[in-house]
Amino acid sequence: MNPSNGDILAMATYPDYNLNEPFTINDPKLKKTWDKLSSQDRSNALFNMWKNTAVQSTYEPGSTFKIITSAAGLEEGLITPDKQSDFYCSGTENVSGVGMRCWKYYDPHGAQSLRQALMNSCNPAFIQLGQKIGAHTLYKYYKGFGLFDKTNPYFYGESNSVFFDENNINEFNLATMSFGQRFTITPIQLITAISSIANEGVLMQPRIVKEIKDTDTGAITTIEPNALRQTVSKETAETMMNMLESVVTDGTGKYAKITGYSIGGKTGTSEPLSGNEDEGYVASFIAMSPTVNTQVVVLVAIYDPKGDSHQGSQVAGPVVKQILSEVLPYVGVASDNSSNTTSSTSTKVTTLPDVRNKSIKEAKSLLKSSGFNVKITGEEDENKTLIVDQVPKPGVSLLEDSTIYLYTSNNNIRSNTKVPNLKGMTSAQVINSTRASNLNVILDGSGTVVSQNITAGKEVEQGTTITVTMQTETANGY
């Protein structure tokens, strides 16, 4: 979303389907059970497949919602960003006889400021903040942020949120909603609300269609941006953006960090309701960039993630990073490294040494002294365990700060990544985009990219080196 005018720049859900063949099932899980379904169940499954999840499905936003709670506390003057003693995390917060654990209960956060609580995504701190604010005041802000209403009457089939009855909220309800659980909203409601904070507190109605042209008469009907109201003051919005940038630079949002861009964001991990454990967790991440004069707000929600983690930071954060690394240059947001003031070391190249058959400790030391980053999985004896392979292979000339992937005989599992489309990018944009995709790059020439040796969209091993050919554009082309 563009927060300044409400434009929805992109919206996608997966599994998707082919609009030209709407009855063809593309969901592998549904395909397996299709023949066993009744006629009614098939109809329900098709309607579910056709749904636009971002608009038509509600979910628990989890810790991304802590942005709303924080903004309400700041606007009411109940809290300041950096007072260390405002909150205390002992690992568990007792509410109505129920112990609510922090995700870091085994090593509690202790005394925290609001900024630190956001950076740590600490539930006990936000339970305490919710208690300071109170349910009725929170509901005043929920209404102001538009969370009780559908966002746009022209969004076909849009669903609305489901909250507790304001008059029947108990201490337990207040605690859970303070950190974003036990109520549901749509993704479009959340990104619209958060975008107001990225827009100096001004809530914009989301807009998908900018204009309608009559092909017979040529008449054009323009749908103007619609500013609804001020959710919080400009000062509160600016303070929130500053704190959300801290979440990405130094907190749980670090997986969305991109060199050369200022990014604010918040992770989210919501657990399924009791009795619905099969639905799994929802891992999410909302980010805005740049943090001043924000051009893009991105929300990614991944339902029932599979793998080693279900945390929003680790699952959704890298996806947001990849999106922003490609979208920001596309919409014209320049990287801090894209001008002539780029650090002289940013394009310095060094020959990659051979660290195979060296101990992990020796390999790390040699690579880091050569100016490279190191990625290795597993926890093995660094003095005795030998490196059996490295990606990229030795001898190639790489940019400083490139990442080298190391493997041992016991930890030799490789992961793939998708090659981004680098055509038209500057050197700084190429570096940001490839690093966001866990790839390395060789820059051949100067100017902007005219070709790349590995096709965009191809799956390759992490650490693979992409060579791009760059030329300076002239009046007659490249």
C-alpha cells in the first residue's frame, strides 16, 4: 500500500488459481481429496479457492497489532518511548489466575521501555500497557483506526472484523487483545490502519481503481484519494516510526533489514485457538519504508508455516525483505548507497580464498579477515570439524561483505533461492536485491544492468554468484 494516497500497489494470495480455468484445482492438498468430496463440499472448496484472503478472510494479527496498542498509549500520554522502568518482564504475566508467558520466558527481558518492548515483542509488557490504557479507551482507538468497519464499499465480498463486545470485556480479553490475539481482522484492515501511522496519522481509504475510462466516449472517471480522519497526532506517528525502525535495526525485525534503506516494521506470530490446533500458526510481518516520507507499506501473512520455525520474524521477515529490495527501486526510492557518495568499499572486490579442509575456526577467521561474511549451520566443534565445501567456489573475485556458505560432512543440507530480475538496476540496487535473495554478485561494467547470466525466476543454490553486465545509457540507447 502507498500510505499517502491509499493506493493498493499489489495484492496476492496463494494457493492461487487460473482465472481462465476457474474450476481447475491448483491446490495440491485439495487435489488429493477432491474425488472424495460431496457436491456441496466441492462448491464450498471452490468458493474458498476463489476467495481473496487479503480482503475476505479474517485472522488474528498477533504482535503486529502491538503497533496499535503502542500508538494509543503514546497518544493518551500514558507512556513515553524510552523510560526504562515503564514495564517489567519476569517471563510470565498472571492475569485472572492465568499465567501468560513471554516467548522468552526462559530468559526474561526484565525492565524495559516501550521501544525495547516493541523491539523484543514482549507480551507481558503489552499486557501491562493494555491495563494502563483500559478497554474502553482502546476501543476508541480501534474505531478511529477503522478496525470496526469494512475499508471500502466497492471491495466485493469484503469481510469485517470480529471483536469482543465492548461492554463484556474482562481482564483476560483485555490482556490478549493488547498483543493482538483472540479477535480477528482482515489483512486489508490491518495494513490500512498501520499505513495511517506511516502517513503522519492520516487514515486513507484503500484504493484499487484509480480511474475508469469509457472506451466508447473516451470519458474518464477519476477516483480521488479519500482521507478519512486523523488516527493519532503527527508527533505520535513520527515517534512510532522511529521506534519501528529500531525494531528492524536492533530487534526481532532484523530479518527485514536492507542495506541502504530505512525500514520500520513489526513481527507477528499468532497461535491457533484451542480446539483448532490443526489450523496452525500465522506468521506475519508488516514493514514500511522509508521511515520518513514512507512510500510503501508491506504486509505478509503466512498461514500454517512448515519447517523449523513458525515465528513471524524468521518466516515472514525474509519474504518482506525480498519484496522491498525489489519494490523500492522499482517505485523510485533510491538507496543510500546508490549515489556517487557510495562508500569506496561497497564495490571493492577480493579474491575468495579456499577454506576447504580447514577447521571451522580457521575458515571463519580467514574469510572474515578477507572482508567476507560467513554462513554455516549446526553447532560443531570449531577447532576439530573440517569444512568440506564452500559456495561460491574459491578463486572468484567477490564484493566485500559477500556471504560465503560453508558446509561440513554433518551439515551439508543446501537451500535454494529464486534469482531476482536485476535488469535496469544500479549497482547499489543489484547488491541490495541479490543479498536479500541470499545470492552473490559480480558487476561487469557500470551504469545499469542490461543482462544477467542466470535468468530471473530460476531456482539456484543459496550463495550462487550472479554476473550482471552493466552499461551507461546514452541518447541512442545503451
